Amino acid sequence: IPEIEMPSHSEEVLAAYPELGCSGQAYKDSDFCVGNEAVFEFLEKVLTEVMEVFPSKYIHIGGDECPKGQWKECPKCQAQIKKHGLKDEFELQSWFLQQITQYLKTKNRQAIAWSEILEGGIKDEVTVMSWLGEADGVDAARMGYDAVMVPCAYLYFDYYQAEADNEPLAIGGFTPLKKVYHYEPVPKEIAGTSAEKHIIGVQANMWREYIPTFDYTIYMDYPRTAAMSETKKKKKE
């Protein structure tokens, strides 16, 4: 399943196409200017090309860690808020992502997005990846949306897996094998309720900022990946 980050984590795109950012200057923006119609045209072209390469039902559209500060100062973004009767920049982000999910839907694909897609409310069918903790997955499931549990405290494998003094450099955190193995994907709040069926799985994340080699990646992934697989297996049984 491919992931195309939006509206933030897009510095590399905006360095090459600065006209798609709020300032119009290279190396200054991290968010797409969601008041600029050219942004939607650009992203639709990108997603169309991606869908030609990847036949998966799901397309990940990001949605995480968007600071929104540039939108507050951008006349085009503020005009978009006024035009669509939105309350604030959080609803602007949700409106933006809704345009993308609707486009994917016309191509018979379904969007996946990180926890933050819930911040301003969601309306279209979308699968939520709950990474900030379990609460977003619980909220999504209760609203009838599918959720994949990816809580960073349990399933971020770029975290240390033993005492830091004896380990290669990692981004931080502490996720030992035992903690991964005993993770239960269905939170107690919704276990046995109708919302439980919307917890459709788990995912481990491996971000590579501090992990420069393949051997290092394997070291960080295993045996924790095996432990996660066992957790999922136990849930099925």
C-alpha cells in the first residue's frame, strides 16, 4: 500500500514546486496550500500515477503532523475556510482530505490516513491508522470507521528494544520484545461491543532517520516483528 503524504511532510515537493505552498518560496513551506486549486490538480495527477503502479484497494494519504500555522497567515487558505463555512484550520484540513478521499473513491479506491484525520471530523469512508495511542482507533471504531492499531508506545520499531547504553542509536522510546508480544489490538473500552469489528489489524512502523543500513533495519525489526505477528494470531484464535 503506497503512502503519499499530504497536506504536510511535503517539504521535498514544495522545494521543487514552490508555487504549491502558501509562501510560493522554495524551502519555506511544509504544508500544501489548500486554498490553491493547482494543489488538487497536482495531487490528483500524482495519485493517478500511483494507482497505475499499485493495484491495492487502499491508498494511504498521510494526514499527520500538520502544523497549520502557514494556513492561518495565508489569504487563499483563509478564503477557503470562509467559502466552505469551516470553523478553523482543523476543519480545513478535514475538508482538504475529504476532497482527496472522494477523488480516490471515483477510482474505486479507499483512503487510509493517520490519526489526525479525526481532528476536524471525517465524513467519507476512510480507514484510520491510530498511531498517537489507542484513543483515535477507539473513536473511529465507535463512529463506524475501520481502524488499524499502530500505537507508537507498542509498535514503533525504531524505538530502543533494550537499555540504550547497550544499543545502537535509535530515535528514543522503549519497546522491548515482551511489550510487543503482549499488546492486545482490541482496546478494553470496545471489546465485546459492535465497534470491535472495526479494529481490523495492527501495523508496526519502522522510520529510518536513525537506521542507515539494511542490517540495522533487520536488527531493529526482529524478533519484534515475529512477536507482533503472534499477537495478531492470538487475536484471531
